Amino acid sequence: MEVGYRTAVAARWSDMDSFRHINNAAVVTLLEEARIPWLFAPERPTAALADGVFLADLRVRYRGQLVLEDSPVEVVMWISRIRAADFTIVAELRPPGHRRGGARIGGQPRATGRRRPGESAHPPALAGRARLPRGVPT
């Protein structure tokens, strides 16, 4: 069984470029639309992250053209790495072979703006969303 959060996101007509492909910037928006409810919805155990995380790095590897007719596109996301100050999300837009993107998210308490040494910025529930290689500590 594959691990990961799955959701469908719909591309809009306005997301297309003049060649009828989904614009690269719109792909980033589709990833964001999938990521926000996964992490920040009030019923999620990771909802507290909304109080102090920021996008530290974003990379998208384009493997093919995405067209409006592919919509809605399935997005599968998982956490590939957890460190004290940040975690890495991998997201795939499917059908397979279209897009794979990732985002590194950093966290800090909103009240103080900084963490104490050794203090984790992430709730324990985050580890339950990870799909890590064997032997990698969470």
C-alpha cells in the first residue's frame, strides 16, 4: 500500500498558456492548493503549524506537459525528511510522469520568532505523515 495524502485539484481555463498547456506558475498554485488543507485544516493534527511556518525552498521538476483535459489532477504528498528546523514535502501530480515537486517548510513559534536550541518546531503528529527511508530517525 502506498503511503501519502491524496487529493484532487482542478486546473482552471485561466491556468493555460497560449499553447493550451497549464502554465508552470499555475502548477505551483495547484501544489499549494493541495498542501494547505493537508497541513493546516483545523481538524488536522498538524493544524498548529499554521501559526509559524514559512516556505523555505520550492522545486518543481517538470516531466511533461499538463493540459486542461488532465484535470482534475491527483496530487499525492508525503514528508520525506524531518529535521529540527524544517521538513520536506514531496508532491506528485498524477497521472504518473507529469510533475513532481517538493517544498521545504521551516517552523518557528509566532510569539517569540525563534526556537530554543533542541526545541522542535513541529508537532509529534508530523512524524505520522512521513514516508522516510528505513533507518532515518524522525
